[in-house]
Amino acid sequence: MVINPTYLAQRTRSSTSWSDAKTRVTKSYRDWLRASPEIQQMYSLNMPVSQIRTKIRQEFERHRYVSQIKTVDVLLFNSHQEFQ
């Protein structure tokens, strides 16, 4: 599958409220989970997709108790950079 760079491009923006931040985090999490099979194929990983998804969940859970919206925005930005 050929990935077009503009397909993944997004404008950097700040969350306006906690509900907005939660929506953006949930979308990012779902994007990562949906991409798990592609990640496995792209990097020729010898692990099941379920294990990749578990690791993704662990990474998101690690930042579960962040209490500042700006920190959440930075984490989302970093997540999107890695996703690209």
C-alpha cells in the first residue's frame, strides 16, 4: 500500500476543553488500533496483532492521569508524529 503524505497531514491545534481533548485522544487511539495490522506488515514483526494492540494500549494508559490540557496536546502531537 502506497501512503500519500498528505493523507496523514493534519493541522496542529489545541484542545478547547477536556471533552475536545478526550475526543481527540480517543480518535488517535482508534487510529493506532486500526493501523496495527499495517504496522505488523510494514516492519515485518514476528508478533501477533493482538500483542501490538496491547502495547499500544499500555502506552496510552501510561498517560491516563495527565491533568493539564496543554500536556495532552503535546502528547497528541507526539503520537501523531510517530503515527506518520
